[in-house]
Amino acid sequence: MTIQAVGAKGDGIAKKDGFVIFVPKTKAGEKVRIKVTKVLSKVGFGEVVGGSKAAPAEKPKEAAPEEEYFEGHEDSEDFGEQ
């Protein structure tokens, strides 16, 4: 099963035939084998039991601009005053 997204609490979200399953300790894009541990009327909860394949690597973050970039800019303490 492929984890399609990550919820607000950090659990992976997968869907099977339109049924949403929350799987803790997973990342979006990860392929896992799960065991459903709890079923409610609209969602279920599961745990990884094997077959985990890593999610695609995240893109490296851009480095901050060098100090030279800021040298020509002055602070504007009076911002918004006119």
C-alpha cells in the first residue's frame, strides 16, 4: 500500500477502495505492508508489518544568500512612517 500523504498529526494516510487508513511512522510516497488494527465508520488505523520501501528523497533546501547580497541594503527603521 502506498502512503499518499501525511496528516496534521504526522500519521501517514493511505486509501484502499476510497477508505482512508491512518498509518503512524510513515512518510508520503512510502510503500508499506500494513495490518489494519482498528476500523471506524469512515476511517481505519493500521500499523506497518513489512515491505517498507523508502519514500522518494526530499529535495535539498536552497542555501541562504551570501552576506554580500545584503551589504547594499540599509535597514529601514522608519518603515511605514510617512
